[in-house]
Amino acid sequence: MTQVTARPYPYELDPGHTALVVIDMQRDFIEPGGFGDSLGNDVARLAAIIPATAGLIGLFRRHGWPVIHTREAHKPDLSDCPPSKIRRGNPSLHIGESGAMGRLLVAGEPGNQIVEALAPIEGEIVVDKPGKGMFWATGLHERLQAMGITHLVFAGVTTEVCVQTSMREANDRGYECLLVEDATESYFPQFKASAIEMIVAQGGIVGWVTPLRELEASFG
């Protein structure tokens, strides 16, 4: 076990049983012309965390620790996407409609791919998830159990939606969760700040939070 400086108190990381989960760093959320852009968001806020996220991925790769990438992705026939999800909000384009990078949030489309700077390499797990959380209808929990994973380090977007949902799901399944705060972002800065406070509240009710430099100081 290695102690990492974190909030609300030091995080005990078990190097032999830890995986990194990079949530939804896909073109549909990060680049102009994708789903995030269709909702009227400033995607540049999310793109700004690419360097820190790349540094975090690089740290795990150097140590040979598992890296898992998720994508919010639906089947081409949208059979795994509830109609209420398609209708929700007031986007200029809905899930499944054609945008600048193909059909929005549909598996296999150009916009559904991880951004080039963070692209998975051979041997890394890529999970297509139909929901906000990374466990529902993915079989990921069983894969992590088979790998002996007990600790999860999180990065990705957006902090208050898919990242926090996945952390809460992981917490309920017994994983010790750490969020790297400069490798996660929201379209709304106040939402990121609030989500982080929710995670560390009450003695780390969901998990721990730390900047990348603290992980690098312990393992760089």
C-alpha cells in the first residue's frame, strides 16, 4: 500500500490491485460538432484537461497498471437508448441524428471515438456503456473482479454526471475510489466544484480527490 496525499485524508493505493478508469473522453463530448456542442456547451472547457489526463494515463502505462476507457455509446438501432433519453433537453441534434462527426453517441461513429491524444493502446479495456454509469449493462464489475481490482482511480467527463455516477456505482460495489481533480471537468465549473465536495463529504462518503501531482510524487 502506498499513501497518496488527498482529500478528505490520505488515500491508501494498492498498486497491484488498482486500475485507472477514464470516463467518456470521446469526440462527441470534447470536440466542436459533437453531442456536447449540440447542447450549447463550451467544449473547450473539457478539451483543456487532455494534457493532465494524458499524463495520468502515461503514469499508469509506465507502471504497467490497467487502464480502462469508457464511451457513452448506443447501438445503431438505438434499442438500448430509452426514448425519454433521446427526447430530453433541447439540443440542436438528438442522440442518433447525424452531426459533423456522424450519428451522435452511436457506437462505431467517428464522434464516438476517444480523442486521438488519449486513444487506447493494445491491451487496454474499452467499455461502451449505454448509461451514465460504467457498470450498468456492461459486465465491467465481473471483469474487474476477475482481474483482482479493488482500487479505482478516476478521470474524465463530466465530473457531476458520468464520472460521479460511475464513482458512486463503484463505491456501492466496494471499490476504493480516487478522483484526479485536474483530469476531470464539467461544462459548468460550479457543478465540478459541487461534485467534488459531494465526493469527499462526511469523511469521503464516495471517495477521495487529489491533483495529478500528488500521484506523480508517489509513483512518478
